[in-house]
Amino acid sequence: MDDIVDQSPLRRFVIAKRSITAIFDQLLEFAKHGSAFVDEAWRSDNLGLVAKEEQSQEMQSCATKLSTIREVLLRRHMKVAFFGRTSNGKSTVINAMLRDRVLPSGIGHTTNCFLSVEGTDQDEAYLTVEESAERRSISTVNQLAHALHMDPTLDSGSLVKVFWPKSRCTLLRDNLVLMDSPGTDVTLELDSWIDKFCLDADVFVLVGNAESTLMNTEKLFFHKVSERISNPNIFILHNRWDASVTEPDYIDKVRKQHLDRCVSFLAEELKVVSLEDAAGRIFFVSAKEVLGSRMQRAQGMPETGGALAEGFHDRLREFQRFERTFEEFISQSAVKTKFEQHTVRACQITEAMKAVMDAINITAAERKICCLEEREDLRDRLDFVRGQIKRLSNSVQERIKTLTEGVAAMVSSALSDQIYSLPVLVEEFRADFSPTPETLQLYKSKLLQHVEERMVGALSHRCSIGVLRDVRDAQSHMIDGVHPLLSPSLREQLSAPPSSFSFQLTYDLGLAVLCADFRENIDFQFSLGWTALVTRFVGAANARRALRGGDQTAGEWFMVKPLHCSRDAAHTHRKLFVMTETSFSLQEGLNFKDEMVVTIATGLLSVTSRASMTVLVVSGVVWRSVGWRIIALSFSLYGLLYLYEKLTWTDASRERVLKRQFVEYAAHGLRTLVPVTGNACGQQVCKELLSTFSRLSQKVELSVAELEGNVRDLSFKIQRLENIQRRSKTFRNRATELETQLEAFSIQYLQES
């Protein structure tokens, strides 16, 4: 039977094309995603050289190559080229294979250019010519022949593409293109024909005339084809074999003659097939009979109807055998020639992409190991810095405490020595002196300024140098302790703190405030006067208190009326008790002996002021005992001494008294400031050192923050490297899967005999 089954060998090419196209679709998608991944990894500068620019360019190149190959694959089809002399029936053979009169055929030179026939999904047939995309509609073969003959621009080297509806021809449904050609005897431009139309042909069919032998023009053409194409698949059809029935006695001899010559041509001259296989490429057919039979069957009439020569069925079976052999050869050949090179190239591209992914995976793994080690080192250093700064803080606090106490003791000792030398400092002061209030106020201000400057200068000379040296040593100790804990960038910024050179120990004695209540007494006082004697006996401060016995305060102490001496003596114990009790209530903290002395002196004054008669009685007793001359002499000497002191009581004397009083007053006040001043200086040193250590601690905190930031960055970088590793492995595994699919395709379609 002449039925065309669904499982035609031509379907093998269609299935193979669909399979390889699907693989290339996956490869192209893989290459695009892989290229984006490599480009992303390459542009991630903070990850280091995980990927290189060359790798990114290689992936892009692979994607471009795969895209180009895929486009070529989509245009791939099986191509059969029919050649022979003019009027040998090339177009009739094609029409017989297509089971319809697709191409014009007849007596004489009917095909004056190359014609390609391929299927179209449209319902109407059309044609296109070279250098024009215009579609020319054709509905009948005669119309096609008319269109070709009427176009003066067509020559033997032109190509006309005929698109015939697949619904009208089953052979064209499987990506098959049939190429009809002018006769090989109409032109000498065989080389241009081969270059233009034959290099992509899968099978060549030489259509000869059974009534003549194989001509040299035909041999010459295929010799040129064999030179350009390695091992071309050539079939030889001896058409018009139905003419042999007129000479039945010679039919076998003629057949053998044609067969031997063609076998020799294929196996010995062209060497495209072995002697054993050459006979299988040679067929004796009658294309006109087969075409008529098939068209009658298509019209519902018997295929053997009409005038058919004897042996038609043998020739029909021969033609069918040619078609089966042709379909098998063209399917195998087309799959191999169209897809083998691209499959090999795809495997090479896949290997290149796998190599890129392997390199990225290895580099990412190495970078990850380095980052893990670096992060571990940073964490160890972070723990070391935190522990070391804690120990250094305790050490510094202890040193600051010791230094603060030492400075306080040093300043207190120096200030005490300066208090002892206060009379000398005051005596050195020189200024205009006058007892007027304005001058006295200016004099005291200058005196205070002089004393404070000299004392501060002496304290600075004695203490500041040593204190500053200790402060610098302590700061250097802090810097040396902190320096190893800082990051390199902060180490470069670290230097001796500027405050260590500008720091100066200040001594705020506050003499102006301390002596604000100082009131000098530069009035004349006789050295042997009662006030002077009391002062020498009980001291200046106690004397003032004792001499205020007649004041309101003293009156509160002695709330007794002038009584007789015997009465006063009788109440001595009670008055002493009252005075002692009242003194403790007025000023707490006075020494008990000073209080008793003041009490006795006050009592004597009170008794004297109230017992003047007793004085007179005593004077009378002395008069009678020593005589008046001695008394007169004593009073004369007393008066002369008084007169001398009165005459010598000048401004210089007043100045000496003022200085002496100032020394006594200031010394008393300064003694109370000794511990306060020492502690204040110690606190200055403490504050300076704490400030220095605080600044250094801030730098350490910055280093700690920098370390923590670096650890976080490394952790994030490690995560990204792990992600790159994971993605590169995924891409590599995907490439391996696609490579396996290519190998399976190669085994199934390319290596199968």
C-alpha cells in the first residue's frame, strides 16, 4: 500500500528538533540567569575577587552564542536537492513525492531557476522571489509556471520559494524542503550553484534518464559537490524506466549496465559510499506513472486505471522503496548534520559555564574561610580589648587616687611652710602708707595682692613642676596602656593629649575673701598700759574679749551690782560659774585654758573698776612703806616712757603694727585653708587625669564599636559568600543536568546507526 503512516522516518527530525530546541531554551535561560549571577558577584567589590570580569564576559558570551544557535535551530529543516539534465523529470519526481502537481513540469525546459518547496500553515499557496518579501499568490500549477516564465529578472541562479499548504501535502508537514534545479547542462556556473544552494543540503538526488547513460555533465557537478561537502548523501534515480518494457529481452542487461556504472561512480569515483551499499542508493522508477497513479487515487479512482505500462507495480514499489530509504537517510543525515555540531558546541559552552561556576564556588569558599578566620580573630581581639580596658581602668583609678592624695599632701605641706614664712613675705612688702581710710584700704589691697602672688608663686615653684611631671607620667602610662587596644586608624590619631601640656595647677587661696573682715588697730597704745599688759598676758584676741567687759556682752556675763569687796569675794565661785557657762554658750570650740584666762582677766578688770577706793588705800600703804621720792621717780620714769612712745608713734610704727596684725589674722585664716587647698589641688589633678582617661576610653569605645562593626560586616559577608556558594552549586548542578540531556540527545539521535 502507498499509505503514509504517522510514524514516518521524517518525524524523527521533527522530534529531534523539538527536543534540541527545548534543551537550548533551558540552556539559554540558564546562561542568562548565570550571567546575571556572575555579573552580580563580580560587581560586589566588598566581597573581594569572588568573580572576575573575564568570567562575567564569558558568561555573557555563552548566552549570546546560545541565543544565536537557538535562532539557527528554529530555522533548521531537512533539505533535498534534485539535480540532472534538462527534461529528465526532476520536477515530476518532486510532484510524485508530494502526491500533487506542485511544480510545473512538461516537455522542454520548464524550470529556468531554482525552486524550493516547503510547507506553510496558511490555506493558500504563495511564492516569494529573492531580494523581495512580497508574497505572490498562486492557486494552480499553471499559474505558477506562468508567473515564472513571465518574470524577466529570473535566471538560472535565482531562487524562488514556493510555500505550499501543509494541509494539501503531508510530506511537507515535517520540516522538509525540496529543491528543484535547472538542468546541469544549461549553465557552466556550477560552483556558484553549489555555494549558494547545496552546502546545507542533506540529500542529493540525481535524476537521470533511463534511456541514456550517466552523462559527464552530471558527473562533473557531483564531483564538485563532493569536493565541497564531506561524504554527501547521493541517490540516483533512473527515471522513465517504463520505457524499458518495449525491449523486454534487454531490460535486465540495461538495468545491470546502469547499475554497474552508477555503483562505480558512487563508490570508486566519488567514494561517498562502499561498494556493498552503493546498490542501495540506485533506483529505477517512473515518476510520471507514480504521480498519475497517486493523483487518481486522490480523486477516488483506481490507481491502476488508465493506460499503464507492464511492470507498473514493480516500478511503484521501487519508487516507494526509494521514498522509505530516502526518508531514513535524510532523517538520520539531517539530524546529524543539523544538530551534531550545535550539540557539541552546546556541550562545550556548558563545560565552560560549569568551569566558571566551579571557579566562583572555590573562590567563594576560600574567601569564606578567610572571613571566618578574620571574624574569629576580631572576636578574640574584642574580648581582649574589653578585658584589658577593664583591668586598665582599675589600675588607672588606683593610680589617680594615690596621685591625688600625694598632691593634696604636698600642697598642704608647702602651704604650711608658706604660712610660717608669712611674716617675711609681709615684711618684704613696700608701699606708701598713710593712716587715712582711703590710703589704708588701698594699702591693704596691695598687701593682699602681694602676699597672694608670692605665696602662689612659691607654691607653684615648689609643687607644680613635680605635679605636672607626675601628671604627664600618669597620662603616658594611660596612653601606653590604651595604645595597643586601638585600631590602626585611631593609633595614628593618638598623641599626647593637648591638655597635658596646657594643664596648670591653680592655687586659689582667696586671701581677699579670707581677710575681708580684717580690721586693723593702729591707734596709740602705751606698752605698759593696762590694755597692753592684758594683751601680753592673755593674747590679743582674748584681750579684746576681756576688755569688752563693760560692753553689753560683758554685762551679760557679770550681771551683778557694785558690791562691797567682802560681798564680791563671797560670790566669787558663783560668778566664775556664770562666766564659764556664758563663754561656752557664746563660742564653742575655744580652749578651756583660754576661757579661764579670759574669765580671770575680766574679773580683775571688773574688780578694779569697781574698787577704786581700794587702789587708793593700797597706794597709801605703799607711800608710807617706800617713801614719796621713789614713787615720784617711778611715776616720772613711767611718764617719760609714755612720752617717748607717744613721740615715736609714727606712720612707720603704725605700718609695723598693721603688718603684725595682718600676719596674725591671715596666718590664722590660712591654717584653716591648708586641707581645703590641698584637696582642691588634688581634685584638679584627679579631674585632669580622669578627663584624659575618659577621652582615651572613648577612643577605645570607638575601637570596640569598629571591631563590632567589622564583625557584623564579616558575618554579613560570610552569609553572602555562603549564598554565592549555594547558588554557584545550584547553577553547576543545573549545568550538569543540561549536559546530561545533551548526552542523552546525542546518544538517541546522533550516535544511533
